[in-house]
Amino acid sequence: MDTWALLKQLSEAPGVSGDEGAVRAILKEAIAPYVDEIRVDALGNLIAVQRATVEDPLRVMVEAHMDEVGLMVIRADKDGYLQFQKVGGIDDRILPAKAVRVGKDAIPGVIGIKPIHLLGSAERKKVLGVDDLRIDIGASSREEAERLVKRGDRAVFDTTFADLGPRVKGKAFDDRAGCTVLAALLAAGPYPVELHAVFAVQEEIGLRGARVAAYGIDPDLAIALEGTVADDLLKEKDESPTTELGKGPALTAMDRSVIVDPRLLRFLIQTAEQAGIPYQIKQPGVGGTDAGRIHLVREGVPSAVVAVPCRYIHGPVSLLDKQDMDWTIQLMEAALKRISPDVLAR
Amino acid sequence: MKDLIQKLVESWGPSGYEDRVRELIRAEIADVVDEWRVDALGNLIAVRKPIRPGGMRVMLAAHMDEIGVMATYVDEKGFIRFTNIGGVYPLNLRGGRVQFRDGRVGVINREEKAEGDPTLAQMFIDVGAASREDCPVRVGDPAVFLRDFVDLGPRLVAKALDDRVGCAILIEVMKQLQDTPHEVVGVFTVQEEVGLRGATTSAFGVEPDLALAIDVTATGDTPEARKRPMKLGAGPAIKVKDRGMLAHPKVKDRLIETAERLGIPYQLEVLELGSTDAASIQTSRAGVPTGCVSIPTRYLHSPSEMVDYEDVTNTVRLILGFLREPIDLG
Ligand SMILES: [Zn+2]
Ligand SMILES: [Zn+2]
């Protein structure tokens, strides 16, 4: 499997929460040769099973979310501009003057803003929110706009993937990086565990897809794969970078949604150390992931989070280090080969 | 019971890392219960079978975890930045001491330049390390308050009385329980302080017909306190409501009748903030009639919480009395 070609394809596909069909179609095709069963559940999660190489295996759920943050069209103004809302966590400050693609026909548009020539000094300092902004798709009337776009259509940032040598840039690495890692894991299987691969929907609006997927699967343990915050630019104070590029997969000890099972955290650290794979512990207390819902399903599921550090997530362009992604795949492969019920012994 | 409470509060167990507390409790109750198990999240579930027919499956929950902190960063000079595990107030931390799992102790202080009440981000832990390389603490290491148990006679002071005092009460109930028609399932839960997480999964597993949480509640009996009806020494608090739940009226009434029948002092609890495991048990599966008995506690989530010992022993009596006869919720 060419992981970089897959990441490019996934990154450039639109997949705002609740509208993950394009991403799902790419993944379905990519993993089909490697899995024994494949299905799409009621909420749209893509769930594949890869049977184990042993009898009585652990049932391991490995999950990554397909959806990305984006925009939703609310209505067209009489002049043909589109009012919109945010879907998921987006900083208002990054919206103005961005190119976007709207709807399933990927209509090009731009989030309009007055040129600097016309701005007073007070106006220049003001942060414009979604209520002040419109998407301009070049229509000059409501009728013209509504021929191209319907209320409820999603819009994504119009970003081209690019290979920067040791690093790559593109949109939605949160969590297309995780999706790519998970697809690569299936391609490298099978393992001595029954692998339930879940490409989940609706993470960005409240961890919704993973919960129902986990309920359906009822696994012995789960690992969520993420593209997570790297905040490793220059700082005024000697403080945590959350994660750093080039230092290997980020393991979570605790975030706002989950306390990672200490047995699994220890196991992942040991696996990395034995295999000589660098790793880092993500700054505890920051963010939340699908593991936050998965671990509370039914009678509980011991859960962990492994992430590829990504700069600038939830913006138009994210950036990751190729080696971090390779190391993440290697760590997960090693973990799936090594894991046994002993890991869960108390 | 004071010895038991002391052992429990001096044990180390922030949310997610309750194994030592669990082992201590398991050792206390293993011989008096019919079965016990530890579930996937680490909840200790102990069962006492009914002595006679006519009862239901009653889940009693007390949480093993305590609030704490977790290292988020070690700076070049060896100072540790940290985040909260559960509801930690910066004002309760300055000058305090915390203890990591390996016993290592650190002191907490604040950035001097930061004005006003500090935020957690403006505080740090000093374990006496000279540099990052010299610092034995790693990012992700949890710690809890370090503070001795003090027996003031009628009142007890300690860290983590929330909710180890509830655990002590539940242990005593499991030990003293005689002659009940109910299958009593004592659940010592994990991760209450970070969002009632252990109770969510254990209630799903236990599938009780009725449940009671045993936890602490805030009081209004200190100088210039916020107005709250609860006070130390006036008996167990029978919960009417808090922010997360309304107690099942029949369960609440049954607790009141029991207290009155046995001559146990009690108070009714209406708490504006906060919640307990009862809130998540109540909405488990198709729903569970749920109540809560609270131990009034001063200075909650500080290193020196205070309870009245008679409130504690009366809570044991109240719950034992509650379990004695069949319960009609009709
Ligand atoms: Zn994500
Ligand atoms: Zn509590």
C-alpha cells in the first residue's frame, strides 16, 4: 500500500462531520483486499474485520475518524452570498479570505472579506465571526446560488496536498493521518488478534460514531488513532509543546475525555522501547478523542490513544513529518503482533 | 472504623490509578462476600447473595478514586508543570505537597510574577531536581495530595475522605449485612472525579433493580459559607437532588422512613452544584431507580476534608436498615 498516495487522496477528499461518504468510498476500496468482512453501520461507520492468525484471539478495535471540521451552508442572501455555520471546532480568526469547495460538486468559493484599503483601524483589529462572513461562489442572486448549492451542503477548505520532502502538508490530517495508519495496518496484517478496524463518523461534533461502533463490536480493548496537536513553534516561556514533529508517535496518558488504561500505556511504551521506535507522551489534559466514548461502552473497554503529531490542525493546512507517520505504523504493527491477554492481567 | 478510614484515606489512588485502593478493599471484604470481580475499567464488584426471598438486586456504589494532578511538562531547570485530575482548585495547592506513585514528594508553588489568584498553568511542582535530566518524574506521571489523617475525636480530617469514607461505609455494610432479602452488589467504582466513568460501565454490567450511591456532600456550616442546608453532625444526608440527578422519590422516601423508624438523625440534601455516581447509574440501560446517601463534608477537594464520625456510623446504620426488608417501588 502506498501510504503517501492514500494520505493525499484522503486529505483532498471532502468529509465534514455527517457527510463522510467520499472518504469512506476511498477507504473501502483501499482496504477491501486485506479484510475478511466489511460493513457500514447505521451511522455510517466503516467497519472491517481481519481475522486472527490464532485461535481464541483478543478482539481489538482500532479506530480512526473519517470526518473533518468544516462549514455548513445555511442560506443564500438575495445577492447570492452564502451564509454558513461552523461544523466542529474552528477558530473564527482563520476563516476570512480562505478558498473553499462547497457541496458534492465541489463548487469553488472564497470566504469574502473587505480589502485592507477599505478598513478603518478599528475594523482591522476586529475578529470577524461566521455571522459577519459569507462564502462567495460567484453567484449574483439567490436563485443563481441555489441552483449550485443547497442548504445543508458542507464546505471544506480548498487545499492541495504537497510533498515537502521530509514532511507533507494538506488539509484534514486530523484524522486522515489516523485513517491512513489504520489502512496500512490492515495491509500489513493479519495479526494474532481479531482486528476490528473502525473508520468512524462524527468525531468532531461529539465523538458520536465511535460510540455506536464500539457498542456493536464489544471489543476486549481499543486503540484510537489520531492526528493530534503539535505546538512546537517558538514559545515565550519554557512550556509544553503538546507534541513535537519528528519525535515519534504521541501516546496519551490522559486527556479531557479519557484516562488511558495504565496497562495499555505501559505496554505501548515497552513495545516502542523494544522495537527502538521513538515516542513521546502527549501533554496530558489537552483535547479529547473517540477513546473517550469507546472506553465507556457497555461494561467498559480498556482504551489507549496513539497519534501522529500534526501542526495547524483544524485549519486549512496541516503539516506532519513523514517519519512520525512511518513510526506510528511501525509501533502499531509491533503492538498488534505482541499483544496478548496478559497485557490486561491485573 | 476509624482505623479502616485512616488506611483508606492514606492510600494512593488518583482517578484511573485506583489499583492500590482496590487491593486494600478487596483484602477487607474478600472473606465476607459470596463473589467478587474486577471489571474492564477496574471497578471492584462484590456480591452478597440474599438470605431470604422477596428482594431485588441492589447496587451500592462508592468511588475509590481521589482527585490529583498529572505532570504535563518538565522544564529545563527540572520544574514540573501539571494539570488537574478532577476538580482541583489552585487556591488549595500553593505550599502544598503531592506524592507520586513511587513515593516521591514534590512541593507546589506559583510563578511570582503572575498576578491575582493563580491558574494551574501558573503553578509548578518542585521535586528538588536540578535539571530536566535530573528530574525523576516523567510527563504523564500522576500524583495526589500528601497529608496525614487526623483524628479530632468526634471529627476526622484527611485528604480523600471524598470518597474513601464512602468506601469505608460500604465495606462495613458488606461486613455487617445480615438477614436481607436483597442481592446486595457493592461496587467500588473508579474514575468518579473525572466524570462518573466507572459507575457508567459497572451499572451496565450489574444491571441493578435499585441503586444507592454513597458519597460526600458540601456543607454550609463554616464562617460566611455559601448558603447550603447541610451541616456536620446532623446525620446522613438523604439526597433529594443535585445538578446531575433527582433521586427517585420512592427510594428517597424509603430512606427517610428507615431513618425515622430506627431513630437515626438525618438531613435532606439539595445540592446546587456537583453530582455523584448516582447520576450515571440512574440512566444506565433502561433506567434504574436510584438514590444517594451523602456524608456531609467540609473543605471538599482540599487536602484537609472534615467529616463527623457519628454521621459516618449513622450512615452505616441507615443503609443496613434500608436493606433489611423488601422494597416496594410501586
Ligand atoms: Zn481528530
Ligand atoms: Zn466524591
